[in-house]
Amino acid sequence: MIRLHDSATQEVVPLQLRDEGKVSIYVCGPTVYGPPHIGHGRSVLVYDVLRRYLTWRGLEVTFVSNITDIDDKIINRANDENRDWSDIAVKCESVWWSAMDRLDALRPDLIPRATEYVEQMVQLIADLVDGGKAYETTDGVYLSVEEVEGYGLLAHQSLDDLRAGGGDRDLVGEEKRHTADFALWKRSKPNEPSWPSPWGNGRPGWHTECVVMSLDLVGEGFDLHTGGLDLMFPHHENERAQAVAMGKTFARHWMHHGFVELEGEKMSKSLGNVKNLLDLTDEYDPRAYRLLVLQSHYRSPMELTEENFGHVLAALSRLDAFARRVDDLDGDPDADVLAQFQAAMDNDLDTAKAVDLLFRSVRDANTALDNDDRTAAAAAAGAALEIAGALGLRLGGVDTEVPDEIVALATERGKARADKDFARADALRDQITAAGWSVEDSADGPVLVPIS
Ligand SMILES: [Zn+2]
């Protein structure tokens, strides 16, 4: 049984599906106004792993992730740069997908864009106004949270607490009935992009986009609504509020992942440039980021350091060497290991444990091969490759490019070893190390890994 932490109940609970054998997932996608950063990367990787795992478990997954292609941030940038807002959205979206492709994240099954749904959003808002759940102000239309049963489910706060805490501060005066009331429709200023509505030309609020697109594409009572912790409140709370105000059931289960932190001051100069996901994947094998994400629990904060990148790059190199070494082995994967993998992943996606099992199977397979036990090696290797595949970790193909002079030194060292001239082999190893590379011997020859 798959169990996941539900942000609404704050407990790890069985994933109760709406339709047997099928999972519908809606992930809040990016607002496309700039390059994707490392936090986006973690989000995409966490839910890519979830999706792949659920598929591996035999479930039919429908994965929807939207593009917010109209928003204040896009408009502000357009004004600053004197460009067309839609040009920014289109270009930033294309950059987004190229970054996600580098991360080897599967494209969503459906990718709704907010601007394609404005008419449906206007209809929803009109229904909410008609039903007395929303009201018009001088700058747009607001949802009245006091009209919503159970508002505060994800905030884990009562309406009184929320009132004390303040809320949307962009509306001055007494027009808002409650500080947590939020804009469904924003009247546009001159020269801003706008769509017609009964409340004047304007554009929909962000929270209205996702509720309309999710209900349209995965329907009432869909299984999983996910995103970063920062989206839980107010974004997800407010999406839900609109559905509830319409008398509709919304997500059955809420899942949120933790933040990414770059290591402190000391090292930030070297890592400072990798906040941008494209820079990060230029700098490092993109699989390194996936492996780092897998090694942290999705709900925990995750710290990126040069050191942990160094560790995973070395680990990837060993995994690649392993994949090449076991390429010709044939046999059934170790069922016991796969059962342990499934138990770990079923337990709120314990990817760190899954990665431990992967490495343990690799060690077991290598040891068995060293002992010429090809049957045991095939079982362990089969399990390792199956786990790597289920986690979306591609092995064997990608290598860090090693400079020619380092390859030459490693070849020299190989000859020295073959001649049993170990003093010379050691001296060459020292030279390779001094140049920033470590060398390990495998059945396929030397494996060179950059030392971080
Ligand atoms: Zn959303």
C-alpha cells in the first residue's frame, strides 16, 4: 500500500485513489518570467520520481502541470524591458522545457496555459459572485473566505488567526471583508494585457488559474495536488476555497516538498552561479542533481554544497562503470531487494533508502563478479538496474569529459601496472591526483573522476 504524507492532515496516510488503478496528479507549474532556478529543479525532480515510481507500481498516471503565462511578474518585466509580455512568456517557457529535458524529467501528459483558460475562469468567477461567495471591489473581484467551509485547512489556522496575521495587502481601505480574501479578477491598468469580463477588462488572479485548469483536466476529487511548501498557503488554500465555494470536491491528497538551500557564505562564491538551473546543468552532470534530490527526503530542506556534488559525481562514475561491467549479465533481479525497494518507496517516498539499496546491490554485484559468481551477480545487478530505472537515473552512457592529457597519464599508468612497475604507477597516480582527478581500476580499465 502506498502511503504519503498529506499536508492537510499532517500525517502519513494511505493514498486512496478515486479510480482504482489510476492516479491523477496536478502539479503547480512555473510562472514563466525568468530562467528556472534550483528550487524549480527539485520540484520537477521530486514529482518526476513520484510519477515514475507510481508507474513502476503498475498505476496509470495522468500528470498535469500548468504554465502560468500571465502574471504581475511577467507584466513587470515586460514594462521594465519595454517588451511584449507574451514574448517573455513564450521564450521563458521554452527555456523551462530545455532545462527540464536536461534533468531527464518526463514531460507532463497535459500542459495547460493560463491564457487558454480565461473564459472558463470568468465563468467560475461569475458563478461565485452569483452564489454570494465573491464580491466586486473598485479593483476587481474577491472571494469571501468566510463563505468557505473549512478555510484554513492547509494554513492550519482559523479565520480569526488569519485575520490577525493579515493577508493580501494590495487592496487599501475597508473594501475587503476579511484580510484573507483574495483577488479572483484584477481590473487592468492602461496598457496592461486584459480580457473582457462583466467586471471590466482585466485578468484572472493566480489562484483562479489552477483551480479551473485542474478541475477541467483531472476533474473533481482528483488524487494528488502537489507543489513546493511555499505554495501550500495561500495558493493551494485559495485554489481549494474556490472549489469548495462552488460545492465541488477538490484534491483528495496534498503533497508538498521542502526548499533548497545553497551552502553558507564560505562556499557561495563557487556555487553562487548555479542558482540558475541551466548554469547548474552546464557545470555538473545533470544526473548529479537527480541523485542529490533522491538522497534527501522530499519533505526535508536540502542543502547543496560543493562537497555533496563531489560525492554524487564520484558515485555516478562508479555507477556508470558498474552498468558497463554488468552489461552482458542476464538473469532475474533479486526479488527480495525489489520488495525492500517497494517498501521504502511506499513509505512516503523514502528515496534515500532506495538509493542505499541501489548502492548495496551494486556492491553485491561487483563482489559476486569478483568471485566469479555470475548468477548472484546477475540477480544483484538486475535489482540495481531496476531500481535506477524506476527512479529515472540513467546509467552507463554519460561520462564526464576527461582531458586528453589525463587520459594519457592514465594509459601510461595502466602500462606501468601491466609491467608491474608499481613505483612508476604510483607516481603517475600522484600526477593524475595533482591535476584534479582520481583514478580507480575497474574491469573495463581505469575510471577517472574529477576531484571536487
Ligand atoms: Zn497552482
